[in-house]
Amino acid sequence: MSQTVDSDGNSEGVDFDSLPMRVGLGQFMDPTEEKLRFCKQLGVDDVLLNMYRYSPDYPHMPDDERIPLEGDAEWAYENLVELRERVESAGLRLNAIENIPISFYDKIMLGKEGKEDQMEHVKTTIRNIGRSGIPMFGYHWMPSGVWRNTDVTVRGGAGASGFDMDAVTDELTHDREYTEAELWDNYEYFLRELLPVAEEAGVKMCLHPNDPPVPSLGGIPQLFRNFENFKRAMELVPSENHGLEFCFGCWSEMGEDLEEVVRYFGERGKIFYVHFRDVEGTVPTFTETFVDQGNYDAYEMLSLLDDVGFRGLLIPDHVPHVEGDTDWEHRGRAHAVGYLNGLLTAIRRETGR
């Protein structure tokens, strides 16, 4: 079951591509014993870690003490191995590192001075992720991160967040307003530099949509907001190691034809793993909600994933905050895991797979 690395730094053990479609957990940075036990207690065998920011409060964050963590930085091989082994010690598989802090590659995204140095650090991190036996790296192209600007209550008074474009001001988030052409040029530079490294390291790079998927926020174009732009992203620098961190919630926010999108990318083998959540409404205004209510039918989407041959990891994402929950929303995630596993069981009974 465990993924291991030999003395030369080559990964061996689990063939992740041979595993079936399955429900896992993630969205946490610090794999504490309590969180890992909770995952196992829910019947989950797979996790991913979301390292979207650095925090000295988390003793298990990967870092490299040789480089200041505020600014240009990279993650050390030894620390990534320690993370993987910590997950495995709980009887779980570490499927992906999702995100690096924006400060690791903000100059790359915006084409600023110093991007070359940042790129070298990112390349080192990707090499170390591969050497340490972690097969996937999820990333986004959002210099300002995820935006939410409304707090709402959903079923039974559970807390959730939403977005309303009318409440967004014209204030810039960075030094100036950027053009879409600039962001595309910077993104192409990122792919041309990094994909060969990922291929050599055996790491799959997985692109997440912009959230919210609107044309621009704070003077920054949001490239990955629609079907056409994702097609362009996958064709820009063709690689078998480049695909999607397919977030159903973001695609639901876009209002795209989900069946068409899933069939297009799924039949091409470009869906590497899935965030399974939903919202009510579409841009310019939407509200996050429970996985069993929203814009689409969860059973139909899982059946569609099965039909196009997806055999990767599904994780709950952005669940509502229910009574007695923690900051990680462990109770809300437990509801989503149980619901999705029930649907998967029904689909397998029907299809015999």
C-alpha cells in the first residue's frame, strides 16, 4: 500500500494510475495525528495536502531553512519525504501537494523582476516533490487568491460563503492593472520552463480554475474562467503531465455545460483529480452549499466521471460549517464523504465496475 522511495530517490510502490475512482480528504496543511486518524475512521485511504501558505504554527509544513520563507523559497526533499511518511504511518496515501504559497511564484505570474530566480526555486520544489514519491502537484494562476465577499446561512443554519460581483470595488490588489495578454505570456513562460522538469520528475501538474471565474478582479485578469481558456491552457504546451485539478464548484459557478466539459477533458485523460462541491447560482452571484444540493446532480456527475474513464481521487471541497464543527469543517466533510461514497457504491452496483 505504501509509496516508498529507493536510495537513489526514485519512487516505487503504489501505482496511483491503477487505483479506482475513490473518495479521499484534503484541504489541510498540517497532517496532525488527529486529522489523519479522522480520515482513516471515515474509511478514507487517500489524502492530499493543501499548502497554500506558509505558517510557522504548523510543525509539519515543508520548508528549506537555507532560504527565507517570506519571498523566494523552495521546499526541501527531506521535508517532503517526512510529510509523505507521516501520512503513510496512518495507513494513508499522499496523492498530491496542492498549491505552494503565492509568494513562491507571484513574480512569475505577474512577469516581474526576479521571476527567473523564483522559477529556479519552483523547479527545485517540483523535482523534490517527484523524488519524494508524491505523484501530483496542484496549482492555480490567481495572484490574489480565492475571493469571497458574502457570508450566508444554508440548510439548517449552516454557515457558508458566497460571492457578489456588485460588492467588488475598483481597488487594485497589486501595483497596477494587468492585461490578459500579459497574464497569458507569463503563463506560457511558466509552462515552457516547468513542464519539462515535471515530466522528468514524474510529477503531474494539475490546473485549478480561477475562483470566482470572472473576467478580472483587482486589476488582475482571471484567465481560467471558462471552457475555451482551459482548452487553450491544455494546448499551449502539450504534455501528458499537464491536466486539470477539476473543481466542480468552480465549473458550476461558470455556468458551463458540465457534461460537455467533463466529456471533453475526461475522454482526453486530462482530469487528474477532482474537487467535488457545488454552489447555488452562477457568476456574477453565487453561494456555496452542501454537495447534495446545488446547480447540478451529484449522482449524474459521478456517473459521467465513471463513464469517461476517470479513475482518480475525489475530495470534498469548501463544505458548509455545521453545528459543532472545527475550522477544518471536519463534520461537514464527513457528510460529504459519506454522501459521495454512497453514490459511488450505487454506481458500481449498476455498472459492475
